[in-house]
Amino acid sequence: MGMAEYKGKVKKIQDTPFGYTLSIIGGKWKMVIIYLLAENEPVRFNELKRQIGVITYKMLSSQLKELEQDGMVERKEYPQIPPKVEYQLTDKAKTLLPIMEGLCEWGAKNQPH
């Protein structure tokens, strides 16, 4: 279902497929996390933190938990000391990768040089 089918009918954006999509990937960090996991999976928590840089530990943890609850990220914990946890994208999340490629292409065409 595309945008045209909702033209003039939207009362609340949350009730549309677009609204659902935003609820899953919206916010400052979720697309960044998905991008980095797509490039480097599996990735450990501290490595993600290093790659993002400016995100706090609390925010990264919160965003990963939300992505996990939404079925976008898989968390694998290894029973060892010190604890080792790795994150990777689920098949559901991987269906977003062609769309993210399109966003990257748009950025490459429109980014000021």
C-alpha cells in the first residue's frame, strides 16, 4: 500500500504503514545502529559505541532493546567472564537494506561538495 492510497484519508499518521515504519526506525539513533550492524555484523556493544561516538551507553542500550523488541535486532549473549554480547540484524531488518541503499544514493547525489 503506497502513499497515494492514503491521500486525504489520514487522520493520524500512526495509523498508516508509514507511521508504523517510523515507530520502528524513527529517532536519532536507530537508523545509524541498523546501518552499522549491516556493515559490520555481528557487533559487540562497545564496538557499536565506539563507531557511533557521541551516543551515551544508556541511550545505546535503550535503542538496542527497542530494536530487539521490534524484531529488528538479535542479541546473542555468551556465558563467559567478562560477559560477551553481540548484536546482529534479523531477516526483518535486512528487508530495509535496499531502502537504506536508496537513501545513500540520494545522499550521494544531493550532498553538497
